[in-house]
Amino acid sequence: MLTRLHNSKKTQLFLGLGAGFGFGFLLEKGGVTRYDVIVGQLLLSDFTVLKIMLSAAAAGMLGVHLLRNLGLAQLHPKPGSWGSTAVGGLIFGLGFATLGYCPGTIAGAVGQGWLDALAGGLTGIILGAGIFASLYPRLKPGILSKGEFKSRTYPELLKINPWAVVIPAVAIIAAFLVWLESRGL
Amino acid sequence: MDWLTMGRWSPYAVGIGIGVLSWLTFVLSDKPIGCSAAFARTSGMIERLFRGNKVLEKPYFKEFAPRVDWEWMLVVGAILGSFTSAKLSGQFKLDWVPSMWAAAFGPRPVTRVAVALLGGVLLGFGSRWAGGCTSGHGISGTLQLAVSSWLAAICFFIGGIAAAFFIFRILG
């Protein structure tokens, strides 16, 4: 039944729209569609972004791994390499601070009425992604494939049951968030 | 229904909400939440308007076809969801310059938009280089315990913190 749902293209477009609606609604309620909140996080004065990301990761981790055990979900971990993931991540970080939004929160910022996000940021992201697409054939055999990761996930890398990673990871995230709150951050 | 019109929710309620939303997208759509590939597809759609079907032969667009897909609709939905939330709480407002930016670099929209454009180019370029963004790697990838995503998320913050301190503590 799920495979049929997954293959129904039109239904999936509506489900995507619905999931996006929920995502944008939550991002706005969380305050992370605002430049000041995102830059505040990067200046280490407002930890809203990290609190949202880590609690989403912890809740998602528990549920998705349970659903996977029940045969209702499959994982889709992205491949990576030092050359692509680390170098690209650092370039992304420079853009993250310069723009003050990221590709998801900028959609929310546009919805909230931020014209700098619409006129500057959105145009820039599309342009930057297009430039990357043009350079891709030259980058792919070179830096992007330097130091490819052999395993896609930590349980695969450590050759252990996923729950032996999920449980400690959730515990560490929870402890870190409690510590953040205890410091008044 | 006061919670719908509230200006802000606890970040933990929001985070857990996003986590639960990803349970649904994994089950119903077999997809993790992610945003940045949609921008690459959009760039291909725009390029196609000018250069025609030759664009489809670009190796990158063979992997990420320039068409509307689930993730592209997710980004459109995020605009609508945020708009609805902001309208409900009365926080929707057309504005050019965020207050932290204005305090450090002045209230002129043109400076802010120029820098936002530059930041956007780096962000779009870097997200495709890294194969994902704050949602695709930072939330969806970390929750799958992906090796690449934990590294990407750490690098997003290393680069972001360094650049933010440079912009606001040295330039600003």
C-alpha cells in the first residue's frame, strides 16, 4: 500500500506541499525565519537554532528508527566525502552567516515578509546552485571525490545495532540541551 | 486555539514537531525533509527558458532534473506555512532590513540586499557542493545517523560562526 502511495506522482506533490506547509509553520513559530535569531545563534548569543535542530534530530531519530524496525520506513543517508562534505559545509557556513538565512528558513522568511530574503537571498541561492551545476563536471572527478566515506551511517561504520547509537545519541543531545538551559542560554 | 495565534513557541515544541513531521514524510513519501536541491532544479528551469533543452544534457541536471518534484513543493509549502503562521500571530510585515543588520551597517536596503545576494550565492553553491543544507543534512541526515551529515552540520556551524564573528565583531 505504501509503495503505491510513494509511486503516485500527483499525490506526492500534494504531500510535499503539505509537509512544507507544516515545516514552514513550525519554523516561523520557532522564530528561525528571522535573520536576528539565526545570526544570534552564529554569534553564540541565542541558541534557538541549535535547540530546534537538536530536538528535531532526537525526536526524528527515535521515531524513524522505530518505523524502520516496523518495516514502515527506509533510510536514505546521503553519501559524502571530505572533499565534498567538509569543504562544501564550510562554504555553506560562510553563506549562512553572510545571508543570515538557510535554504529552508529563507522560504519561511519570504512567507513572513522579508524582502531582503526574497530580492537578495533567494536570487543568490538559485544563482549559486546554478554556478555549482555548471562546474559540477569538473569538480566531480577531483575534489568532490577526495576521501570518500566507505560507510553511510555510524551504525554501519561501527558494525553495531542502530539502537546502540540512537540511544546514546539521544541521551547526549538531551544532556547537552539541559546543560544549555542550566547556563541560561 | 490560542497556541495558533501565539508569536513564538518553545524551541523544543518546534523541534519535536519537525521530528514528528519527518516520521510522516518517511512513511508517506519515503523522503527526508530537505530544501537545497529544489534551488538547483529551479536554476535549471530558468536556464532552460533561455537555452532550451540543451540544459537537460548538463551532467548535474541529469542527476537533479530541472522539474517540480516533492521537495520543490515542500519549499513552496514552507513559504505558505510560514505566511499563515505569521498572519495568525499578526507578525507578517514587509520589511527590507533586519534590526541587527541595521544596528551594525545602517538602514539602507540596497547594502543589505547586495550582501544577502552574495551570501545567497555562497549558500546555494556550498549547499550543492556539500550535497545538502541545514534541513537535508542538519536535521534529516543527523536523525538518520549519517556519517556525511554530522560532519556537514559541524562544518556549517564552524564556517558560520567564523564568518558571523568576522562580519559583526571585526567589520561591524
